[in-house]
Amino acid sequence: MGGASEESKRDARRDVLLIGPYPPPYGGPGVHMMHLRRALEAEGAKCVVLSIWASKGAPAPDVLQARSGVEYCMTVLRYLRQGFHVHHFFNVESWKAIALAALAATLARITNGSYSIGFIGGPTQRYLDRSSILWGQLLRMTLKSAEFIICNNELVLSALTRRGAPVSRVHPIPAFHAEQVAEIGNLEPECEEFVQAHDPVLCAIVHPRFETGIPHHEMNLLIQALDILSNSFSQVGCVVMGGAGYVSEYAQAVEQAGLADHFHFAGELSHGDCLAVMRASSVFVRAYLRDGTSSSVREALALGTPAVASRNPQHPLSAEQFEPNSASSLAAAVTRVVDKLPGLRRELQESGEALQGGLRRELALFPRSPAPFA
């Protein structure tokens, strides 16, 4: 038995500090972090999470949060000294993300620790192509310091290597995987009643997008599109998930537009309950202006729910696309999809296109524990 125990220790993954936007709320990168954590723990690693998600909600009880730069550095340093590998999820829409990544990479280097990156942005993010000298150099240093970098696709790989990432260390692995839709929750009674009373039913996940300069554009676009759609579909409804503390403001805007009967605000949901809403809806709407490889679009498609998304070459071919921030284009796209139901649902369920992914490939990049001394 002792030999088997030692063998298990040798095969275990090295302990990992995961840094990133961990749920709640249940955004795509956070859900991916959650599943990666489970997979690492299943292979024997101890996983500690340091969440950098600026949320108004309460953090999960087993998740660390840093309230200052000093606390962030001290937390990263503490786990590096304990031999943890640091894996950092971030994008480069904000210089703050680059600063946090550079700090973690520097701490890993001075402690002879190991650091890697889960890049969760698209190929056209602000500091990939138009960065200042300062932030561009810090990003270049951080990319070169990483033992490996995981990104969503070849387009992002090209953008990262232009910014200085060694091409041999960048691995394009889709963030979406089948496990993300394996645990489906339940509709809350009020939501179920709303879904049964409306047809067609749209659903969408909204968050304030301050990096765009028009943070509430998703909700504003949904209101404008529902105003158009209600002329053709008198019972159209939309379930809005998320909102990050702005639900009361969104509800007031809906009331002012005379569309209160057409919207239901579900608030922040667990990932499983979010999937239940997607599955029960006629159409999933993704309206973000600067989308990358959206996990939520793929989740909807994998559940057999047609997706309508703002135009982006990274979306699956089976997603109906519309012109970004155009209510008329969104309404037209929804109409095209609704006209093809339920045949479109059947096609999606049979194709399995959106279920392609690579969690096992991603997991294989993480270091294993050092062999114990004899």
C-alpha cells in the first residue's frame, strides 16, 4: 500500500494557485476556471483560487480575494514559496490586468517559481495592437516569462506572438468543453412561469462593460430590439441573467420603454441554473461589442438552443450573426431564427459542432509534482 501511495504522489499534478475572474458571477472565463480547478483536483493537485473579479456579489467561501496591490503580491508570494505553480487568467483590455500579470510573473521569476497564462481575450484587444510603450513592454516581459500560454485559437496565437510570446509556448486550445453543459440546474418558479407565458423567449447574460465606453450597451440593445420584435411577436419575452448590481436600473429602463411585461430579470444565477434558462429559451442572444471566443454562445448551441450573436469571425458558423449594437439587425436575426424553429434545434442537437474542446489537452500542460526523495 505504501508503494501505491508513493506512486499516486508521483503522478499527482503540482499544487496550483489559479488567479482570475472566479465565480460568482458565472461569466465564461470564471466557469472555465471552475472546471479546470475540478480537473486539477481530480488529478491530485491542491488548488487555491485568488479571484480578481470586481463583483458586487459575495465571493465563494473557498476563494481568496486581494483588496489591494500589496495584499495581491503577498498572497502570490506566499503560495510561490510553498511550491505552487501560478496559472493566471487575464485579458488585455485594461492596463490593470497587465500590471497584475507582470507582478505575478516577476514574483515567480525572483522566487524561482513557475508561472503560466490562460489568455481569455480575443485577437483585437486594446493592448495587443495599440499598447503604449510602458504597458507593451510589461506585457512582452510577462508573455516571455510564462512556461506556457493557453489561448482560444490560432488568431489569438498570432496576436500574442506578435506581442512577444514565444510561439513554442503558446497553445491554441478552445476554452469550451462538454463538461460545461453536463450539470443543468432548474428554472426558478417565477422564471418558469414567465417562459410558459411568452413565445418566443429570448435569453441573454448582461454585465456592465466599462471597457467599451458604453457600459450598458447590451441591455439598451435588448430593450430596443424587443420594442421592434413586439410588433411582430406580441408575446415575445426576454429573460435577462446577470446585471452585477444594476438590475433595478435596468428594470426601470424597461418600465420607461413600456416593455415591463416582456422582460424577466433573473439576476445572478449559478451556472447550472443559467444553463436551464438557456435550454428553456427559444434563442440565446450575445450582444457584447468586443467579443472573443464566447463560451456562452457555445453552451447554448450545445444545448440545442439557437444563438444570435454580434458579428465576430470567432463565433461558430451555426450562430446567427448581426451587426454590433444595431437593434434592427438584432431583431432581424432573431426573426430569421424563430422562423426556422424547431428544425434548427434538431440540427444543432444532431451536429455536436459546439462540443469540440480540449480540457484534457489543457490539463496535460500543468506540471506534475516532483518525485519524492528516496
